[in-house]
Amino acid sequence: RQIVTTNVGYVRSVFAADLDGDGDLDVLSASTTDDTVAWYENTNGNGSFGPQRVITAFAPKAVSVFAADIDGDGDVDVLSASTQNDNAAWYENLNGQGVFGEQQIITMQVNLPLSVFASDLDGDGDADVLTASVLDDKIAWYENTDGQGNFGPQLVITTLAESANSVFAKDLDGDGDLDVLSSSGDDDKIAWYENQINGGGGGADGFGSQRVISSNVDNARFVFAADLDGDGDAEVLAASGADDQIVCFENRTLIDCNENTIPDECDINGSTSTDCNNNDVPDDCELVGNDCNHNGLPDECELADNDCNNDGIPDDCQLVANDCNDNGKPDDCEPAGDDCNANEVADGCDIAGGTSGDCNTNGVPDECETATEFSKHVLSNTAGNTFFARAEDLDGDGDNDVLAMTGLNSIGWFRNEDGLGTFGPEFRIMGDGAIVRSAYAVDLDGDGDTDVLSASQLDNKIAWHQNVAGMGIGWNSRTIATDAIDAFYVHAADLDGDGDADVLSASATDNKIAWYENLILEGGGGSDGFGPPQIISTDAQGARAVIAADLDGDGDNDVISASAEDNKIAWYENVDGFGTFGPVRAISFSAAFAYSVFAADIDGDGDLDLLIAATGQRPRLLRNNLESGNNWLRVKLQGNGTTTTRDAIGATLELTLDDGTVLSRMVSPTRSYLSQVELPVTFGLGQQAAKSLSIHWPDGTVQEIESPKLQATLVVEQEK
């Protein structure tokens, strides 16, 4: 690997072309965080590159770059696509040596364009332009009307490419003109469109209807075409984002595949041959090696309801030596739900083939009935209308106890007596709540044990319950607020950067998100130890959940809310790190009756994404695409299993930055109403580096790590 440059923002696209006319290939880049299109000179023709040369710094969220001679003067010009202002543009190479002119807009009729391409589509000798755009599912082209870079109106080829993200042009059918290829992520599709411009077909855009090459390229992201097998036609390459695959589709362009002196399309249209799979190839041309059961029908035409294992082979072609129980179903189709011992052999085959007995003739292999199973252990039979139960170490003995709503108006906990899951009777924490909706366990008073927060609906109360002796036996309840109308959720996090846990609340009837400063250690805040409510928003209609997480990676905790009546997921930036929050930023208005949200780095790119739950909908992932360029560190703790639980619930992590700032996070299993969250914690550091990481384990021991590596996940095992 040879690095061209590190002086660039978040790069989304690169392209190689001879920009200065010296006969070697230079490099172009498009980067989103600095809105820049730039080039780098190949100074010696051997891959040594000079400094960045900015073509423009005004291509907001630049995501695609391409090079072609747009104005017909013999040198290479540059094209770009930008997502923030939804445009495709070009930049003239003024002197043929890489001095570029101002941005010239080709189109603004694209919604989130991700790809731009140039080639001579209409055969008039100049370079026309293609775009692919995500939010309008559009592939379109723009005629270079005079060969000098003046472009005509947008000509839409298709709007059937769901989340179109890549476009390419190549002669796929061997007729001498350039056809168009597209990839689209939401429908997993690679498709092509026949160029019929000079033949007078294809409608106003000059291209034929969409022809699907594949709809099974999971999250298709890129498409390209070239002659890979040397047979004179172009194969198609595609990238699959969800399963990290590069796939190739062989071009099998045939004119008379069955050699009956009738062109294939006449065979089909004239009904001299069938085309059951509608791929424009007569069925009898496909039978060699494609008719496993010799019934005169191509295999792929028989897959509907006849391919239980989705391997592209009809089931009845696989039954020989693959149907041990003679039930007409291939063995590998049966283990799902019918392989209790997980040996990849259907249970009925285990018994019939004698690999396992069935002494009680109950149809279950004997070894499945002696295998490890889970059994139910009832902690309480009286915890009616329970909204939550979760693991917390409430007595400080190093194992996980259970914190739960133990009645409509009460919160209690059950002691893990031996660390092996033997639980004692309930210890009541509170019993006077008016419909308890939420509880959160956290050390609020800084004494090293776990206290509990509660939100109760009918009395509009946010309260905290002090673990007096640290053993979970004595609890001192204190009211923080009684004006959270229909209090629904409570959460804790350090919002003002002073190292202690402040309190967040969400209340449904007053549509309010608020926070309360922790003043316990300062001796302020009255009898409850907390400051007055500080309103973040009163526009979360029917607020159901609120959490804190560093969404922008700047080192402080922002706030995220879920509200049911406006179907909204929103976030509020902690603008100064001291608990001053900016205006609402709506992330989604399509979470019908949203009631849950939590943050985790789902896609492994170092920032926190959001998972949401809404009534009647599947859980949804909202990817964080802020592309802040900030540093980050993800930490996963593993306790020793004796004095600290294995998952290290209750541990506090303090990350000291170069300027002395200390960021604090706590390992907690609870993050949102009716949901759980992963235990690893994520730090955003802004542009700073880290000096040290201090881990305060729940048993009181402290572990120090100097200069932890950033942009990575750090796994820390507790020292024994």
C-alpha cells in the first residue's frame, strides 16, 4: 500500500486520470466532511504523488468524482456529485495541465446523488453524463448538446432502482452503442437498460425498460462492466454491501443458441420455443447442465415452492442420498426447527438411521432429551403488570441481582444468594408509586453503591432512592420533581461534565424532556440533592423515552428522545458540554407510536447509531452519518466473576484527554423504556487524543491504561 494523501476529509470516491497531460495517471478525490474535490499529481509517473490541489471546496458533502473530456478540447475535465445540495457539476480543465475553472451545474433535479458517470451515450462524439440518486430511485442522463459542456434537460431512464447508488455505461448487447447499468441497495438489484436512442425506441429518454440481472445482491452498492473472460462481450461486476461480496455475472449474449436458424427472440415471440424464466433465452438453449430432473424445463423455472434450502436447485433433484427419512424433503431443509441436537441431521433421520435411539418412541432423539436445557425459575408470582426486570448488583457482592417492577406501584429487588442464580425473597425499594413506568440503577451520591431512580405516571413524580448502607436493605426515597406530567421514563448521565450522574426525564402529557443537575456532592439542591428542572424540549408529543449518548463524538453527552404521538425520534446537541442544549433535530418522523430508543455502534464505524422500536413495526436501525471526523474509543469490560460480575455492570470509566478533560461513562444494562442496550461504552473525543483510561470496578479496585489506542475497540479484563 502506498498512501497518496492524508490531508483530506472523509473520502467517498477516488478516480484515476491524466489530468495534466503528461502521460501518467493522476488521482482525484471527493470528500464529504470538507466538501472538497481535489487532485494529486503523479510527479514521476511511478506513483509518487504531490500535495493536494483543490479543484473546489464548495461541493457540499461531495460523494462521487469522475473525469472525462466534457468540452471536446482534448484534455480531461472533472465531474462531481454532492448530496447536501443535490447536484451534479463539472469543472473545466482550463489549460490541459490541471488548472480548473469554476463549478458548472449540470443538474439539481437529483435527490441524494451518489454516482456520476460520463460517456458518449447518443453517439455524437461528445461525453454525456449519467447520475444515480438514492431518495428518488432515479437513473438519469443529460445530453451534451454542443460538445462544449452545455447540457440539456434531465432525461429519466428509470425510477425503479430503489435507493440507486451507482451507474455505469457499457455496450452489453453487442450493437455498438452504450447501454446503462445500475445498482440499487434497497431492492438488492443490478439492472441494465438498452440504448435505443439511435434506433428511435425507448421513449423520451431513449432507453429501454429495466432488465434485471439480479435482485439477490444483498445491499447492492456498485456496478462495473468489462470483458473478463475474453469472449468479446462485457461481464458485469457488482459489490454486495451486506455480505461483503464481489459478484460477477457472465454475459451470455446469444443470437441463435439452439442453432435452428431462427433468431432466439423470434423463437420466443413466435412461440416456437418457450421462455419460462423471461430471460430472453429459449428454454431449450438452457437445458444442458440446467435440467437436473430431465423434464425439459430449466431448473430455475422450477424453484418456486420447490427450493426449500434456497440453493438454486429444485428439491426433487436433491433427494437421491439426501432424503434419509423418505419424506420427499431434502435433508438440509429440515434441521431448522427439526434438529434438536444441532448435528445438522434431521431428527427423524437420527431415529430412522440409528444414529440416535428413541427409547420412549416420542419422536425425539434420546440425546436431545438429555442435553442441556433451560428451566424456568420463578422469582415472584405477585409482580402484576410488570414493565421491567433487569440485572444489577444492588448489594455490592459482585454478582447480578434482579431489579424489577414488583407491582403496579412498587419497585423491588431479589438477592442472588450464592452467585449461581438462587434468589431470595423481594426487598422492597418503594411501594407508593402511582403506576411506576421506569427505573434506572446508578450511583448518584458517589459512595460506590447502586442507587435507584424511578418515574411514576399518576403522581407525575421523578424520585431517587438512596442505597443507604450499600447492601440494598435500607432505602431513603427523595423526590426530585412532581411536575413531570405523566412521567414515563427516567435516565442518568453526566450532562454538565462534572463527573457525577445527572437525571433526565420524559413525560407524556406535557410533551417534556428535562434534566436535573446533580448537586449532591456540592451540598446543594435542597433535600433531594438536585437542581430545578432544566427544560430541553416541550415538543416531544407524547414523550415515551429519553437517553443520553455522544452522537457527534465531541466528548459530551447529547440527548435523544422517542415520542409516540408525533412518531418522532429526535436529538438535542449538548452545545457547550455543560448542559446547554440546542434546538430539536428530528431524525425520523416515521416511527409510528415510537416508545423506545437506544444508542450503540451497530455498523462498527466508531460513532453511535440508534435502534428504535415503535408499535406495530419491526425494530429499525438509524445509522449515524454525521461523519464528524472526531476521534473515538469503544471499551468492553470483562469482570473477574468473583468480586465483580462478568459483564462489569456498575463499573465507571474515566478517560483523561490531552487537555486534562475527564470523560466519564458507566456500564449499565438499561437505556430505554421496554428495551435493553449493549454493555460496551463509547467515548467521543472530538479532535483530542487520550492520555489515560481509568476503570473503577464495582468492587472498588482501579485499573489504569496509559495512552489507549483510538479508533478501536478495547477489551479490558479485570486484573485478578
